[in-house]
Amino acid sequence: MAPPDYAMAKLLLPVRVWERVVAQARAEAPQECCGLLAGSRHGGVLLAAEAFPLVNQLGSPTRFVSEPDSLFRALKSVRAQGLEVVVIYHSHPEGPPVPSRTDLEWRWAPGVADLIVGLSGALPVGRAWDLHVAPVAELALEIVTR
């Protein structure tokens, strides 16, 4: 895990990973979905290589809590692949992809970005955030095809 003062500036997200996250968000709507993105860090750039969907044990349209067994299995797979958790993601089925009060209270960990997928518009919109700085900072999000 990155130290608390680790500066994050950008999230590179392969299109295949983005499409998997969006598919999960749509499939689980109107409930919030959640999951982890694992990959690597290069300075202030996070590179997500794989998505690990988790089970939202709350089954709520406005909150998520990762079901422990799905989280354990995901973290075991991340470690087995030699990756690290770089992002936690969830959806906002009826709202914009900006952190809610609950998101700010339940941050994952320093050095791990939050990706929120908003489904309220015609197309899904993703925005990445560093919730461990004050004020909260938005990361540049680049969906890459290569």
C-alpha cells in the first residue's frame, strides 16, 4: 500500500476494464455495484490492469459495503497475480459520479483512488478521486485502447 502522502494525479484505465466495470454497474442497477481495480503505480500515475467485482452486501441504491468473502477472494487473486489494489470503484445508479457524504466517510485507504461510475445520463460517466486529501482532488482519467 502507498504511504498516506503519495500524490496521485492520473488513472489509466484500459477500455476492456472500463467496459467490464460499466457492464457490472448496469447489471446491478438500481443497486450500487462495487469492486477493486488492481494494477501498478508509476509515480503519480495509477495503471489499472484488472477488475475484481465485489458483492455489495447492502443491496442498496445509495450505499455499498463489500461482502467479506468476495473481498477476500479478490484480494487473494490480486496478490496471486503480483498486482496491487490501486482503485476501489462503485456506481451511482441515479446520481452523478461525485463523492457523496457516505463516500467521504468510508474511504478505502490512502494511495488508493476511488472511481465512481454515474449511470444517470444517456452514457455512463466515470470520474476518479483522491478522497484522502483536503480538499478532495479529482484525478485525470484516461481510458486507453492500447
